[in-house]
Amino acid sequence: MTELQQQLINILGQRLFGSDENTTIIKAGERLSAEDWEALLQEARKQTVFSIVYAWLKETMPEKIPKEKRAEYDQYALLSLTTNIRNRFDHFELHRLLASQGIPYVILKGMASARYYPEPAERAMGDVDFLVAEERVEQVAALLEADGFTKIQNAEKHEFHWAYQRDDTELELHWAPPGVPNENGDIVRTYLSDLLDQATQVEEADGTWMAPSAFHHGMVLLLHTAAHLTGSGVGLRHLCDWLVFENRLTDKEFCAMFEEPLKRCGLWTFAQTLSQIGVSYFGCSPRAWCAAADKDLCATLLEDILTGGNFGRKDAWRPKEMKLIRNVATRQIKTGNMWTNAAISVWEKAKREYPFFRRVPVLLPIGFLMECVRYFVDVLSGRKKNVFRKSVLSAAEQRQQIYAKLQLFEHD
């Protein structure tokens, strides 16, 4: 971890958790040049935590904001705030639309995550993810299209959601929570089966929306983070989402709510590692339930998060490496044969790319062969880079060794 990254983490810890690092941060900040501060703010953008860091800097050390960049940063901060405000009203509009037809739904992430932040407006927002019962999907789709939304091209390829857009508003209509393994995911599905039933209505001054219960929100956060960590990559925003939520619970409350389910689902080690990173690096209060986490693994995983950036913004090879690392169907990370993982990735892609083969599974081998041929043609023509090159295989192996220690979805 570089000094700039350490400073970034210290600022997040002070802003989000009131850690006692403020004096240390200021002293360290005095040593940083204008170029260093600019690099730190650029890193914050890649990690999707810019608004949090910039708000702290403006309040505490405004003189350190590079003068020639201040107008640009102020504009970016204003754009982020405007996006969050629009996103907030998108949540309210969605509620009015679905409630008018008596359709139960629940928000995934978004405002459900932001509400745990000290300053919810500083949590970067994007599209609006919401879940409805699978038998309601077609009804909701028709409702959205009647309201002016258009299904985004290739939406049919997704196995658990469709995306819709109207002007600057993007919605993701889910009928299954993200991150649940296709195979051996029944335990996870059981714990999420009453997600809609346990949703609670949140009344705010300017609108209403449906939030998941604390238990379901925690489960969705872990599933979402694990999916992106072992996919395109996660940034500090994903980590902060988990930490601000988990820190609202006492040790006793957390264990009563999560210990048995997470152990049964194979997410306990992952949760321990994320939370211990918060204790060790962000100044979160010590948590007895995660104190046994492997400290070396915590350091290595944090370094991996910092290296990749939000959704792999700092490393474009990450999604390609994951095809060699992860069993896409079980979402487990196993040290071993990368060729097998690659074959499974192609098989699962065939399911996504060709809905017909999904409906007629006996023909899936044809889809598999079609994807293999298409890949090699694209590589030979230069349209795609070869994932089996030595440098990629080496990086994938190193990451596989890290992620395997998290024991994702491994259970008796």
C-alpha cells in the first residue's frame, strides 16, 4: 500500500467512522505536494469514494486542493451530488409506480446502502436496483415500458435481471438477488426467500421507498461484493458499504443475526475478513466476532481491492482473469485447473448468449462449441486479447490463491 492510499483510507475512516486519525491525517497531508493531493483525489474517483474524500478535504484542509483543479473538482462533486439527488427521486418515482398497482418490491443496494452512511448524499449512486417476485416480472416490465422506459439492448442475456432506461434514469429489474450461485445455491436462496415479505416502508420528507430488513441487506451486500470481487473487481465503495452497515450492529447483534446463516452459506470467512480490514485499517471499533480473521489475508485482500479499483477501473484484465479463477456456476474459488474453469465460463456464457439453448438444455453443447469457435476467431483476428497468455495466467494464479482463502460458498 502506498502512502497516498494509506492517506485515502485514513480519510475514509475519519469521515465514516470518526476514527481518531484526524491529527495524523493532517500531519501526513502537510507533507504531500499539490501533485500528491491530485493523485489521491484521482485514486478516490477510481475507487468511487470521491464525494466522501472531497467533502473531508474541503472542510479540513481546503488549501490543499490544487488551485488549477479546484473548479474541475467542484464541478465533479456537484455532478455527483446532482446524480445522487436524481437517483433519490428515481427511487420515489419507482415506488409510486409499483405501489399504484399493488406490486411488492424491495430496493437492492442504492438507498438501502446509503442510509447507513453518516452523510447518505456522499455515497456514490448509479442505477436503481429493485427486486420483484418472478411471477410479476412481465407485469412490471410492461408497466415500465408504458411509463416510457426502454429495455436496454441485450438485457435478455442476464439470468436474474433486465435493465431499463429513460433519459438519465436507469433501472435494473431483478427477479433474483445478485450473486447467488447457480449450483448449490439452495441454502442462500432459503435465507433470501422472504426478502420481499420482510421489506419495510421508509417514509422520508420527499418520498417513500421499500428497504430490505437488516439481515437481508447484509446478505445482499456480501453476495454482491463477492460477485464483483470475483468478477470485474470491487473498489473501496463496496468495502465501505459493508463496513458502515456492519458497524451499526454490536457483536451480540451481529452474531445473533448472521453467524449461523453465513457459516451455512460459506460467507463467514469473507465477512470476517472484510470487517477486520475495517478494524485494522479504517479505525473501526474492534469486533470480537471477526478478530480471528487472518491478518495477512486482510492486508492482501485490501491491496487487491486497491489495485483493481471499482469494477476493475484500474485493471482491465481482471474480468478475463476471473474466467480462469472462478467456477462460474458454483461461484467457488478453487486452486487447480484453470482450463476447467475456463470451460465452465464458456458453458455459462453460452446459456446467457443464447436463450434458446437455455430453454432446450440438450442443445447447449452446440452453444458451447459456437462460443469456443467465436472466441478463437476473435483472438486470431485481433478483436479480442488472448486470455491464455503467460502474464495473465500468472496474475490469475496469484489472485486465485488469495481468493481461495476466503472459502466463498464452501460449506459442509
